[in-house]
Amino acid sequence: MTLDNPAIIDPIKLARLALTAVKVGLRLEKGQDLVITAPIAALPLVRLITEEAYKAGAGLVTTFYSDEAATLARYAHAPDESFDRASGWLYEGMAKAYAGNAARLAISGDNPMMLAAADPAKVARANRANSMAYKPALEKISNFDINWNIVSYPNPSWARQVFPDLPEDEAVHKLAEAIFAASRVDRDDPVAAWAEHNASLKTRSSWLNDKRFSALHFTGPGTDLTVGLADDHEWHGGASTANNGITCNPNIPTEEVFTTPHALRVEGTVCSTKPLSHQGTLIDDIQVRFEGGRIVDAKASRGEEVLLKVLDTDEGARRLGEVALVPHSSPISASGILFLNTLFDENASCHIALGQCYSKCFLNGASLSQDEITAKGGNSSLIHIDWMIGSDQVDIDGITADGSRVAVFRKGEWA
Ligand code: ZN
Ligand code: ZN
């Protein structure tokens, strides 16, 4: 099939997505270098983004491509001991680029089921080695030292998983249109549309920051969960300002407002409301119980073995690093599509994330040391995995320091 067929991927909307990535997602500054990572299938979008970046005055744009066939070749043929290794030299270089104020753009679009047939033990070892090697570069991103952005491209191998019953051309077209709508590039002026959207997310996060809740209480079918919020937590949503002073929109799309839970103050039970796609495995009907912030009991109707492996990654993997609020009526939820991609699916529903917290979700987060973040209840881990716990049957109360309750969500919508 020919992906440059305009009937499959609308070239006008694709060009708007490139413009939006540079002007809204990154707000690239004159002279700033840019590091891009992308699946090779996203080449048409990489070229458009590179062009927009140079037009915006980018210094040097450098792209690293990944290729599914090459990744699978490793799992099929690489020697066993290689699965405890990763390209640390590459990540050190990236960390160096970010330390020099290069911006970062990731294009997502890999086949979410790519590793479904690979040996799960090898996948887990490779992920662990990769997470450890990636840490110096990832820290610059998770600490929000630089402006960064992630957008998506409708890779055919991804589209086939989302719409398995459609011919490939149709599947790619449908996924492309869904990505364009969620990324607000189906409008003539996406930059203006994002300014409006950012303003409405700001209203929500400011309201929550004014309330200074000490905990959120989620109730719904199978869910009775109290999520204590970290001391001096701060809610964020939409555009936010990186430590290099640039205000960017890291996630495109985004519908969430989110903050840091207290790693030691989560109690009760919660069940997932949408399947979680994790490295080739669909984990469905997750049910966990927290005690003192730690998951002490976990099961799933499908993919339980993978879930349990994830929880054993490290001590922080059993604790929460994020809680996020998304109304059930969000456009991504309304599309009814399960994207099998966290960037989209997490924006369809309220969610929590296991693992690493965001230091920017604290008052003056940028100036806090790791020990100070830990003391305020911020969790640390090699993983950060979001899963969906919201639906039109979930209510959320905010609990203030004196124990009084305020309705935050009713039946999945802002109260
Ligand atoms: Zn989130
Ligand atoms: Zn997250």
C-alpha cells in the first residue's frame, strides 16, 4: 500500500501535526537543537517536523529511528547474555544533548503487540537494562529540565492492531483521523485550538491547587480507594513551563490534570476500567489492594503473570507515582477506540500510574533534591505505567486536611 496516498493519510492534517509539534508541543526556540526518536514508518512526519523545526530556527535536528523487524531479529537471534545490556553510550549522548538544552521529540506509533511472541523473561530483562541505561537521559525529561513533546504517527502495524477487522488502508486512515482529531489538527488553526484547550485545563488544575486536598477518594464498581496526595503536591495540566523557561505541551494529545500521590498513603481496592497494553500483552480486569501505599494483592483476568513481573521490577513499582483526572466525556473516550497506546488511552479516563513520580508536580519541584521529594511522599522507580480506573460509574471526593469532603467527580464528570 502507499502511505503517501492522500486518501489514506490526509497530507494537510499531517502537516498541521508537524507544525503543532514544533509550535505548541515543543515551542522550539531559535538556535535550540532537537533530538527526535521515531519508528522508521513515521518518516513522512519526521521530515515535516524537521522542516518546521529548521524554519523555527532549530540549530541541529538529529533523528534516531527504530525498526520493528530489527527489534524482532534481536529476540529471535541475539545471544542470551545480550538481554542484560542496552546502548548506554547512546543515552549518555542524549543526556549530554539535553544538558546542553537540546529539546526532545518522540514520535510514538510502534505496534503495541510487537513483542507478543517474544520470550517474556527476555523482554523483562531487556526492559530493565534499557531503563537503567536510559536513566541519565530520562531524568532530564522527567525532571522537566528541557521542553519535550510526544506526538503519534499512524504506523500500519499499529493500525492493524487497533482495527483488526478492517483492510490495512482503511485501518490506517481511521487511526490517522483519530490521531488528528485527538491532536486538534482537524481544525484550521490548531495553535489557537490548543491555546483554548490549555486555558480550560489550567482552570481545572488551579481549582484543585486552591483546594489543597490531602486525599482523593474514588468509589465505583470494585473500587473503594483513598489516594493520599503528596505534601506540597501541585496539579498540572496542558501546557507547562520547563526548567529551561520554555512553556510547552509535552503530550499531544492531552486531556488530563495530574499530580503526585503520597507513596505511603494509598489505601483500599481499585480495579481497572480499560485493558492495559504492556509490551505485547493485554492486561485486563486488574484488581489490586493497597496497604500503606503498597500493593499487597494483585490479580488480573488476563496477563496476570506480566502484571506480577512488572510489580516486582523494584520497590517503587508497587507504589503510585501519579494520579490523573479525565472526564468520561473526553473526546478520546467518546471516540470509543481502544488505541492500545498509553498516550491516547490514558486521556480517555481517570488513571493512576505505578512507579516514578514527576518532580514538577511539587511546589518549587525543580529546586527539590531527591531526598526532599521522597520525604514529601514522591515515589521513585524504574517504571511509570498508567492504567485506567475511571468510568461513567466512578465518583471522586476530595478530602481536605480537616476531613471534610468536596465532590470532585460525579458519574465520571467534573462535579
Ligand atoms: Zn497521566
Ligand atoms: Zn503517567
